[in-house]
Amino acid sequence: MRENKQNLDPSRKPKGFLGAGVAPWAGFGVTLRTFFAKPVTEQYPFKGKYPDPYPRYHGRHQLNRYPDGLEKCIGCELCAWACPADAIFVEAGANTPDEQYSPGERYGRVYQINYLRCIFCGLCIEACPTRALTMTTFYELASTQRADMIYTKDELLAPIEEGMLAAPHPMAEGSADDDYYAGAITAPTAAQVSWVEQNRPGEPTLPGARAVAVADELATSGSPAAPAKGDAA
Ligand code: SF4
Ligand code: SF4
């Protein structure tokens, strides 16, 4: 039979008559206090918003872009190989002069993460050599449809930020993929903007990218000390 630990503690004095009589009512005091306290139950997701998780929370993944809009994913599949749950599927495609989506030879043509398998361990982001894959704090991933839980590249790709130029377009002139990895490319260049103007004149990200490229050119020509586009930072 399991022995009562309290009785085995020699330093503990037994309760007196009064203490033994009041002890059960002290316990009920906690119940009574809680009974009249304001409920803390969250009616999420029907009312209000669940508090934001901590910044390092492992939520939905994101495929990142470089500041000029090219994709960071090079389709190397290292994330898929590192995944212990076999949740990632990657199929690479070859970049061509007419369709360059990422620096270098290849890009992630097909990219899927199956969130019915993912255990949010983060091993995939550790394996990624270009920091293309990171995890956001977004956690609202529930669905009643199995197919909805397989996120595709267009759902995972980071949105185009102000001043970026949507891919495909050539790499910054005179740059190599190493310059991108080193963070030397900070915005679209005039040549990239001009290429998209000729090949996709209706591209919605053109006006913002053009404004950034023009401002950058002016800053570079007006100040000899400013680094030229593509120079290492
Ligand atoms: S977080 Fe873990 S389980 Fe989920 S895709 Fe990445 S490696 Fe796989
Ligand atoms: S996300 Fe990273 S590891 Fe995965 S295929 Fe793309 S570059 Fe490779």
C-alpha cells in the first residue's frame, strides 16, 4: 500500500484540534473564491482573438524573397531530406534567361508542405542553406478538408513588399548568386525594371520597383561614396 508521505516527514508536527477542524474549510475557501471570480474562458475562435504567441513560436512556414523580388528557394530539397515526418515535397525547375525566379541555376518549381504530417520541429529551416524557409507565428491552420492542409508554393511564398519587383526577372546586373547570399542586393536595379517593362509591361509591382530603382540611381550618382548596386555591403 502507498504510504502517506506527510506521515513520514519527522519534522512535520501533527495539526492541533483547531487546525484539523479548520483545514477542510480553508480548502473550500479556495473553491468559494474561484466561484465568484471572473471567468477566464476564451471563446476563441468565435469571439475575440487568441493572444499572439511568442516571437519564436513555430507556426506556418514561409518561403522568403530577396529585396529585388527574386525567390530565395533554389530547389535543393535539403529541407525535404531533413524532415522527419516526410511532410515536404519539392520539385526543382531550371532558371532560364527568360524565366529567372531565383539566383543561380535552379528554383523551387513545386513546393508543398503537408500540415497533417508536420510536427513543427523546425529541422527543415535549419537545413535550408539560403534561409529561404523560415517559420512564422501564424497558427490558424485547422481545416475540415484534408486537401486544404497541403499548402502549396503560392500559399507559402512571402508577399511582395513595397519596392520589390515580382519574379521572374534577371539577377542584378554584374552580380553572382554569392552576392545575393551575402546580402549585397538591397533593391531592384534599373536594368531589372527595364527588363520587366519590356517583357511584362502590365506587371503590378512595376511602379513601386521603378520608384525605388530611380531613387537608388540618383543616390548613387549624387554621392560618389555610396556603394554601387551589386557591391558587397
Ligand atoms: S517543421 Fe519539422 S515536421 Fe514540419 S516540415 Fe519542417 S522538418 Fe518537417
Ligand atoms: S526551402 Fe531551402 S532547403 Fe528547401 S528546397 Fe528551397 S532552398 Fe532548398
